[in-house]
Amino acid sequence: MKGPRILAMRANPPEALFGEDVHFEALVVDATGEDLTSQPGVTVRWTVCLSLGQILEAAGLGGNSGFTDGCSPEETLVLEEDGAPNRAVLPGEVLMAVIAMIPMTPPDEPIPDPGIPGVDPGILSSLATVIAEVGVPLAARVDVSRDGEVLLSGYKRFAITTRSGATLNPPPPRFSIGDLELSARGGGDPHACVSADGSIASAAVGEEVTLAPYALEEPWLEDYPVFDLGGEIIINSETAYYSWFSTGGAFSTEISQRPLRDSSWVAPDVAGTYPIFLVVRDGHLGLSWCRADVEVRAN
């Protein structure tokens, strides 16, 4: 892992109902694996573009795919910090205001012109269906700067919806390093994978150890609706992906998934304590992560 990096960005919940607050969190580390956002001279800016044009593009109804390139200052919402620089919150009342931008009319009445060049007013009725049946993906942007210079930028997709059964993030990770089982589900720090007895994973310099995610992942994998190319609603199923990061050593694979969900890590040639980060993604909008430290001992 070289230089500062954004390893993960999380929205909670990943699919929000109108009126529900969305909390964002980013895992941003320096070359040593420590939190970059808490260091002197570093500032973090979180924004969300809430224009109607952005919503149409994200829903695939604007004639292009993905997100619009620009967002006016009037349509750019700067989020408030949520207890730490790497966390921010999007208030639920703001999402409530989004629905007010979508003209809702009785079936027999003409749909008003939304005032966006190139947008057919009739598309708005399709947008209302997308919001109700599937949800509309949006994105939060984070910019990390040091002394006024932007070092890193990243986006986290999330969704707004009115349907029941909105999906959730994966639970805090569990995995093993060699024979030592680690978990972030003990009720403490949800981003710290620790052993039940407090012991720390260890390896000799140059030793190869197996990294094995918890095998019983099925209970948290969910189904979610999407529109196919024919405009029909189909049901997709989530799949767990495991991304591995460290400040030293080498992984046999940096992204794993079942049936070959395990990876292995060759410890560095220099003794010391090294972090291993596991980021779990569900292939939809959900994500979780944890950090475990490994003591690499000299032979």
C-alpha cells in the first residue's frame, strides 16, 4: 500500500428511506496505515449533488449513463461533520425535499416541464416509478486536502427509495489469520478485528499465512430489485467480495470471493507490527471493514 489512500467509503444505511438520515464514513490512511484525516493540516470536505438532473442521470433516464459531470454551487450540499473529520451526515429532511423536485400529477393531467434542457417531461412519471420500486442511486463525494491542496477524492454511491425492504450494510467483518480468529462484532470498535482473548496475530518474517473470511456469510446477503434493459423489474442477489490491504508484505490475491474467498499474506522481511485491513463489499451498495494488527517477528 503506497502513499495516502481512500480504502473504503460507507453509507449507513446504504439505501435510505425519505426522511431518514444517512451517515457517511471513510477509511483514509497514510503510508503507515494510520488515519490521515486526523493529522495536522488535513481537512475533509463532504458534498452531495442533489439536482434533479443528477437524479435523472443516476436513474438512467437522462440519456446518459452514470452521474453528471458538474453540479452547480446552488445544487451542491456541503455535509456537516458527524463527530470526526472522516464522518459526515446527510439530514433526512434534505432527502424529503428531493421528492418535492419531482412533479407529481394525476394520470389524466399534463406533466409540467421540469425546466431541464433535453429532458422529456414524460420521463418524470418513469422516475417516480423508479424511486418507488427500485430506488435512485446518488453519490457522496469526499475531498481530503492538506494545507489547501487536494490529496485524495472519492465517491460513495447510496440510494434513496420509498420501497420496503431496503438493503443494509454487511455486519462488521470476521476473519482468521492463520489459526487465530478475529472479529469486529464484539460490541466494541466495529472497525477493529480482535481475538476473543486479546492475543495478537503473529508471523515470522517472510512467512506465508492464510487469511480466511468467516464462511457463514449467507445470512447477511440480500436480494434487491433492478430494472433490466427491457424496463422490467428483476431481482438480483448480493455476493460478498473481500479486499485486502496492508502496509507491508504481499497478498496472493487482493480481492477474493467465494468459492475461493481465502487469500494469503507473505509477511514482510522486516520485523515490526503491520496492519491488515479487510474491506467487505456486498456487490450492491453495502460495505464494512476492519483492521487487525500482525506482529512480524525476526527468525
